[in-house]
Amino acid sequence: MITPDANAEIPERIGKAHFIGIGGSGMSGIARMMLGRGIPVSGSDRSESDYTRQLAELGADVAIGHDAANLADDVDTVVVTSALWPDNPELVRARERGLAVIHRSQALVWLTRGSRLVAVAGAHGKTTSTGMIAAALVELGEDPSFVNGGVISSLGTNEHRGTGEAFIVEADESDGSFLFYDTAIALITNVDDDHLDHYGTTEAFEAAFVEFANRAREAVVISADDPLAVEITGRIDHRRIVAFGTAADADVRLVDVEPAGAGVEFGLVVDGVRHAARLPVPGFHNALNAAGAVAVLGELGIPAERAVPALAAFGGTKRRFDLQGVVDGVSVYDDYAHHPVEVEAALTAARGVVGEGRLLAVHQPHLYSRTQAMSPEFAAVLERLADRTIVLEVDGAREDPVPGVTGELVRREFADPARVEYHPEWPDAARAVAEWAQPGDFVITLGCGNVNRIVPQLLEALAEREPRAAED
């Protein structure tokens, strides 16, 4: 894994840009935006995806697999992500040639110059909050620019270059790169020390959020509910701090949250006035994200009476409680949740929608380090909220395997072994799902790796079995 270099010089002219890891959700959005500005783009990734195929169709030269030969002679600037290792052959070749090498966040700095930048940070809720703000602005007739970590369903994209002054970005705190931006309005959804591999200590992690907030030129919007966010609010030295949440002293206060079919209804109290709100996506966490989005929209000059109704246009983002299909009455969803807090939010939202049905979680642990450290927490929330859990093998992503760290660690932490099965082979996992699920049940895949690719196998296994009736 590489660490972003805050001192790297961002070139005035990008020239031809080569993205190492171009298939990532954030990297692909930046690449598409550069293509839209007439910048030639090439790139590589370890595997093909919808993102790489779309970029190729738009004119990018995309290679599958990392090789020094992918770095063409006419490349001027190389864009990298923190997930790379320093010995990546394309990165090594770029440094040998003396090319400009910038982190993806620095490429965004280049793209956002001269904009009124809204930067959204926090361990959970970044993608959804960014999507809510962008979708609401579009609904209101504005034309914002945005780059998000997931496709915004109502807009069909995770990036757009607009004509308006607002530019909304999902800012990554995991590697410290959220400090690179010239932020006008900072939104902090929560402060959860999930990235101590980079910061080393909780104190350093919290200090980075304080610095991120203090750097905002106009305002800081921050959770009034999250304990660490509340703690650092007292350390933020800013003339304009706007708090959101259920707390009695929140400037945008969330009240009366109730499930509403496949969505959620709630109230938002702003300046003493209650505004009725409804989202077409479920879950308390989405109502809370909406409160933060309304606070940001207020700082952009949009009053609550206009902002709250506009949020109804937000239909979710891809890989966030994303319905993939219904077979024999069994609904199959996919969700990006990869931290115990996110898994809890996703399963709680599902529980509010499934009614009398049951929940089957298909959990792909992400990162060996996180699995080793958090297996008890994952098991506790899965056992409490899912009727049964299938645990897959760990998606190591950027990390090397750690001896003894497998999905079996999560399985062993369940108090009731009858509620969980460990299936490192996906065909076995799909068969186990088909054997258990009944009409009216929800199956939900959980993880930020490639667990969404098991969905076709799940749907096929459900379709191949004999139709069955729900149990009494």
C-alpha cells in the first residue's frame, strides 16, 4: 500500500493521464471526468469490470493486468490509488521515466479548482450522503459537478461535470488525502477510528478530522450523535459549525423515524419548523444521512422547505441495499457494508422491510487485518440481526495473506453454530442459500470486495431448485 505524498507537485497541465487501478469506483469517475474534458486517458486494473468496459467504450485505452508495457510513451501524468503496492510495475516504470505521479485525490484537486467544493468525509455514509446532495441539487434544477464512490441510481452515474459552482466529492479519510482539498463546506458523517493502520493512533486520526474541519472556508457540518464527532466538535476552531442528528441541540434535528414500505419516513426540524420527509430507500441510517445532506444544502443557500422534498429524488446508490433480483419469492440484495457498524445499518434496514420473512446474510470479510481485529464484532451483529449467515473467504484486497486468518474466524465467534456456515467456495455458498431460503425471505450480500459477483450464482441456484412454499 502506498501513502499519498502531500508534497507531490500537481502539474498545471495533465496531458495524457494513465490510471493505475482505473476500475475502482472513485478512480473510474475521475477518469471519466478527464475524458469529458478532452484529456486522453489510459489505465489498467487487475480484472475487468463494468467500470473498465464503460471507460473503454468512452475511448480510454484500458489494459487488464498490471505490466510496465501498459505505460505508453506518450503518457504525461500517472494517477495512483492508495491500494497499490510500491513495486507495481507501472508505478516503478513511471518513476524511472520521471513522470508526474499524483494520488487520485490530487487529480480531484486539479479537477475541482475554482469550484465551491463540498467534501464529504466519515467512516460510514460518505457515498450515500454525497449522492443525496448531488441528486437533490439536480432535482432542484441546479447543475452540480460531483465524483462519488458509487453510482447514484437516480442519475445513472458516479460523476458529472456540471455548469454550477458546487462540486461535491466523497473525500477519503482512510489515507489522509481528504486534507488535500480546498474545501468550502466540510461534511463529517461520523468519526470512527477504522484506519489506524495509516494513522497509528486514535489521537492522530481525530487530529486529522479537526484539521479537515478547520480547513473548510465556509462551514463545517458534523454529526451531533456520533460520540467521537461530538468530542472533536469542541476542538474545532471554526466560526460556522452546523450539527445534525437526533440530539436535542442539533441544528438540523431528526425526529419520528418510521419504516414506510421499502422506504423511510421522518421529520427534520430546522429553525424550530418540522418538515415532513420521505426517502424511497429504507433505514434509520439513511434518514440520518438525509439530515446531514439538508444541513449542507442549507449552507449552499437552499432552504429546508425546498431541500427536504428534493431528497425524495434520491433512489439510493449502487451496492447500497441494491435489489438484484427476485426468484421464487426470494429477494436478493447487494450491499457494500464492510464494517460492523455498516453491517448493522444494512441488516436493520432490511429487517424493517422484510416483514414476516427471514434474513440470510452472505458476508465476505474484507482485509485480513480487519478480519483478525473485528471478527467478534462482525459475528455479534450478524448473529443478532440475520436469521442465518454464510461466511465467505476473506477478500484481502491490497493486503498479503495472514496465516490463520480466514472467514472461519468469523464463524467461530458465533454463539450458536447452527446459525452460521463457512463456505470458502462460492458454488457451495450458493447451494447453501438455495437450500435454506423460502418465499418472502431476503438474501443480502455484504462486503466491499467482489462479493457482488456471487449474485448471479445465487440467483441461478434459486432458479434451479424446486419451487417451494413459505414455512408457517
